[in-house]
Amino acid sequence: MLQALPSYTPLERALPSLDHRFLPEADIRPSRQAQTPQQRLANERFAKSEASKRGKPQATIKKQEAHKSPISKGWIAVLAFILCGGLLFELLRLFF
């Protein structure tokens, strides 16, 4: 079966890239918004930090973070008292 070819205007024939009718995303075009000064400054800082990383091995790029315990020191003290406090009270009872 033969399909009818779409009719083009002379301008569309000369510049086929202007014909957006057959693109599926023709109806959904992203809107470009201007950057705020804060966004622009953050983008410049990020680009500068990324540019300084170029050509360096991964080991030197990644920052070594200090190991943080999932339980605070206060809770560790409470758990130690619960586990060893009974022994402490028994020793006090025996001697006093």
C-alpha cells in the first residue's frame, strides 16, 4: 500500500530540521529558566572542584571521613552500667 507523503511548504523542504511534526517529544518541550545568582555560584563552585580533580587518582580525590559510631557514648555508658552494674552492687554489698 502506498502512503501519502506529507505536504511540505517550500521552507520546510529547504530546511527539514524545522519540521517538528514527526518528533514524539514535539509536544513536550522542556522550559529553560534563568539561573538564580545562588544557583550560578553553586554551579561555578562545583565546576571548579570537579576541574581540580581531573587527572588525579580516586584515592586522593575521596576524602577520608572519620568513623562515626552508630551508638553515642552516653548509650554505651548506660549499657555498660546495666551489664556490669549488678556486679558492682554485689561487691559493695559484700564489703559494706
